[in-house]
Amino acid sequence: MSGRYTLSTFYKSREWGKLLSVIRTEWINEQGEIICAYCGKPIVKKYDCIGHHKIPLTEDNVNDVSISLNPENIDLLHHRCHNKIHNKLGYTDKRVYLVWGSPLAGKSSWVKQAAGEGDLIVDMDAIWQCVSGCDKYQKPGRLKSVVFGVRDTLIEMIRYRRGKWLNAYIIGGYPFSGERERMLDTLNAESIFIDTSESECRQRLEECNDGRNKEEWEEYISDWWEKFSPIAPHSLDS
């Protein structure tokens, strides 16, 4: 393994990404499914499949390849199942996830079912609703600086691992690869791309009835896909 890793940098390494891709391929059964080693149910989405070390990684053993890069020591789990194991065993390592994708991709919905008690979630829609008391998609312009200030404060806490939270999820569009890479590097975060297609996002918008302005959100979807730059070759989501 090249270089010396910490727990936070190991999960972004090229070596870990390559090994995880190989393991995912080897775990595909005759039905074309990957089965979660914890709950025994299929892992439907690639972004919901996480590698779990049966012998827990620590700062002392993360550079021991017989542990950190040993396929026999790695199970594949749903993200929520992985969190259940870590919470049950009392793990204290903080992991940060940048959850990104198109409007209506299902980012917040996925985080809601994946995150556990004690996790920190940074969701702009939720922050707007919290500070304004308005309906979810009603955003008074005069509160914009307050909302962004709250977001920036939370991200700063995540960057320096302040607080007793377990995992942190930062939800956003992030269509530009440069902006994503900057966030991932600054926060030592892992990328989770909610890769819902443009057509499915538009279909969800057509079918939803949650009070949002559909014309505005059509524009948001179009704008995101026009700006979207593909994942960098070294990304763990590729």
C-alpha cells in the first residue's frame, strides 16, 4: 500500500477503491444480486453498498494490509446495516459522506433511511424550514444569509470533527467535479452519488404533490444536468 494512511484517508484511497470494486464483482450471485452479509437482503443500489472490516480498523492497524486490504476480512453491507453494527459495538471513528446528485434524485430520502441516532445531517431544505418555520419549499429571501451561515458552521464542525456525532452526511447537488473534489478533500469525506437518471427525476417531479413549484423545479433539474461533470476516474463511486 502506497504511503501511510489514517482512518479518514484510507477510505478515499485508490487501493481501497480498487479492492472494493473487485469484491463487489465477486459477491454477485446467479441472480445478479449482492446480498448484505448482515440482514441477508439484496443491496439494490451501488451507492448503498459499503465495505465493512470484520476486524475493525484502527489507527494502529490501518496500514497493515493483511487486515485493511484482506478480502477475507471484508463484508458487503447495506449502509444502514453497517451503521447498526458500528453503533452496537460502540465504534467511535467519525466518517463523513458527501451525498450528491440531481434534484429529485432521492438524496434526502436515502440519508433518512441510512442514518442512525447520533448522526449529523446537513440538508439545506431542512435548515431553511428550521430557521423560517415556513413550509418546506417556502424560502424567505431575507433569511438566506442566516441559512448559509448555519450550513457553514455545521460544515466547519464536521471539518474539524467537533462534537460527539457518529457519522455526518452533507446533502447537496454538487454538479461540478471541481467543487465536489474540494469538499471531499477539505472534509476527508467519502462520495456517495445518488445516480438517479434525469428522466426518472423528471417523472418523480411530475408525480409529486408536496407543495413545491414544479416549473421552478423543472428548471433546477435542467440546470443540474447541464452543469453535471462526470465523476473523476479515481473516485470510489466510479
